[in-house]
Amino acid sequence: MSPLVNPASLFKLRLRCPRRDVLWPPSRWGLDDTCRLPSFADVAGVPDVLDLWAAWNADGLAVRAVARGVGTSRWCHTTRPEDSDGLHLWIATRPTGDSHRAGRFCRRLALLPTGGGRLADKPAAVVAAIPRTSEMPAELPADSITIESVPTADGWRIDACISAAALPGWDPAEVSTLGFFAALVDRRLGRVPCYAPPEYPWDGDPTTWAELVLTA
């Protein structure tokens, strides 16, 4: 039975995201333990199978994700991003804190370890729908997200650089806090959210998202 109250809503999750001078390529961006986002799997009541790192600068947001214990089989289709295996991110560049519906400054991205390219064997970054959106964001510009992926013995690793052009309303000098949510989608495990129980409407309600604080 799911709890009547989202345990994570009893306190505001504020995740520190440090600045890095270089966001790409991954070999140069300097992601380290200070960039690692804490796991709230125990609070959300989900398997602890996803590790996340994040960094930022004026050019955009860099993310690394490592999925563990999900095997080597993938179901990734760029035409069905909402259902595809991979890392799913919800980002609000101008969070209001009280609106239960996503707007034009909210973006959902599906970062897929495979499914892209002519042979569907390359990683891909595609927009996914947010339920009950009040106003759609601008279309995702071509080549505004750079992504790499490597398979591991029991899962995958994704590195991605999400440029400012991919994030409507991006202006860290004016707004230094983002609405942020992440979930692993996997054919075997289903949807594994990072900051709320699976039963809650985190896929479409920005008030359930954490805060990503862009620090120096």
C-alpha cells in the first residue's frame, strides 16, 4: 500500500549542483564526488539502482547517470520516448513552487542508452511528453544535447551535456534554482523515480520535484 503522503514532501529536497568550467567532453569536465546527487531511494521506497552526477555553467547542464542491476537488454525507441529505457529528466528553469501543472519553462528529456542513429544502436536524447502541460515549451533545437553511452556488466552509463538552447528560460544569473526530477525507466523494473514514490504524480506535477541549486 502506498503512503497517504509523499515522504519526500515532508521536507524540501534541495540538491547542490556545482559549477564546472568545462561541461564536455566527459573526460575534461571534472565530475567528482562533489557533483554526485544524493540517493533518496529508501525514502521513495524504490530499488537503489541509479547513481547521478550533475554540474553546470552558463552554457548549460551536464549529467552523468549510471544504472546498476538492470541487465544488458534495452528497449529504446525514439518514437516512444515515454516508454523507453533510460534516464528521464524533468527540468523547470523558472520554478514557481505552487503550480501543479508544467508550463513553457518545463522540459522532460529522455536520455536513451541506445535507439538512435540509422541502425538504432547509438544513444539518443529526445523530448518526452509531460501530462497535463498548461503550455508547451519551444521545440528542442537540433544538436542542442550531446550524449554518449557505454554498456556496463549489469547496466549502462550515460553522459550528456544539455545546452542552454535545450532549456527554455535558462538564465543562471537570474534564477539559480531549477525544478528537477529524475527517474530510471526499465522494461523489467518499470519506472523508478528518484525523489517520490512510484504512485505519485511526479511525471506531471512540478510541486513534487526537487530543487537543483546551482552553486559556485
